[in-house]
Amino acid sequence: MPICYCLLHKYSQCITWTMSAKIELRNQKRKEVVEAIVIRQEPVHLVRRIYNIPERTVFDWLSLYRAGGWDALKEGKRSGRPRKLSADDMQWVYNAVTMYSPLNYKFDFCLWTLSILRTMVEQERGIKLSKSAISRLLGHLGLSAQRPVYKSYKQDPKKVQRYISETFPDAVAQAKAMSAKLFFVDEASLRSDAHRGTTWGKRGETPVVDDSGGRFGLNVISAASPRGDMRFSFI
């Protein structure tokens, strides 16, 4: 009888140790995922692929961390204040910022600002947050404020590639044969305002704002050579 009890006790200890090890591994995985996004500022889609977990799970862990810190990620420990933003809410904000612009939500401005996001979250999700809370939320989602690139939607990538691979080399050869200098000429209109605003987007990926390319004000024609020489004239 004592022998059986001893074996049973050791078997029970083995099961307890195995379960504790598995729980610790799961806790460590949660922490690594959140650290990758919040601390190392890795993109959500990349972290999801590396750890082979659903995107919904990533946002659930981010929501837990936002509400209760690192301890909230441990199994059986859900201490801290109640979650004001659920995983669905955080995923919705992330998708809104990374896939759309404020114009899609009937705002007059095309760049994401803390004020616009604060208003949108309250209107669309019924959640009131301060501007500082919105800023922390975006940081927890791996997003950062960046200066966007304005790119004309009229540009044809295929024509650009054809010019680079075919037209430009022919022009360089012709200029050499004629002992001439090669310049790129363009005419533009200048306006008093400049693109100085910032918007929120994925870290490492500069946001792109569709722009008609139109300008108002002073007209100027300029020419630049491949080595950086420049000529210009106001019209």
C-alpha cells in the first residue's frame, strides 16, 4: 500500500509539472507576441505569421495587456481594470487606420489624427477615450505617426517600368552620341501650402495619400539632369 501511494504521488507530481510547463510555455508565447508588437514595434500581420496564430488572438492578447499589463496575459490571472476596448474593437481600429482613410468615414480631412480617431471610435464603437489614450492604443497596435507620400493616382506603374528599362537607356545612348546633356523637364504649379501633416499607419510602411497632382498659384518649368544639374524658370 505505501508503495502504491508513493508511485501515485510521484505520478501526480509528474502530471502537475507537465501541466505547469505547458502553461508557462503558453504564457511565454503570449508575452513574446505582445512584446514583438508593443516593444519591438513589429507589424501585426508579420507577428501573426511568425507565431502561426489567428489575427483575432493577437488582438485579444493586446487587449488583455492594455487592460492589465503583463500579468493579465497569464492563464488564470485576469487582474486589472475591466477591458474598455475588446479584441474586436482593437482589430477594428487597426483595420480602419491601415486599410482606409478618414474620408471613408465621412471626415473632411484625409490624414489620421488623434482627434479624428477619438471622434470616430466614439461614433462607430460607442467608446469614449482621451487623446492620450488613443495615442497609447495606436502604440499598442504597432502604429506610428508618419509623414505620408503623395502619389498621383493617374500614374501607370507599367509605363513607368517600360520607361526605366527601355526609353531611358535609349535616351542616354543618344545623348552620348550627340555629346549632349540629358535633362528631365517638367512644368508644375506651386501653391502656398505644403504637405506638412502626419498620419498614423503601420511602422516601416509609409502611408500613401491619393492626390490628383493638381496645383494652384505660381507656374514654374524646371529641368534636372541625372547627376543633379538643374535649370528652372518662372512663368
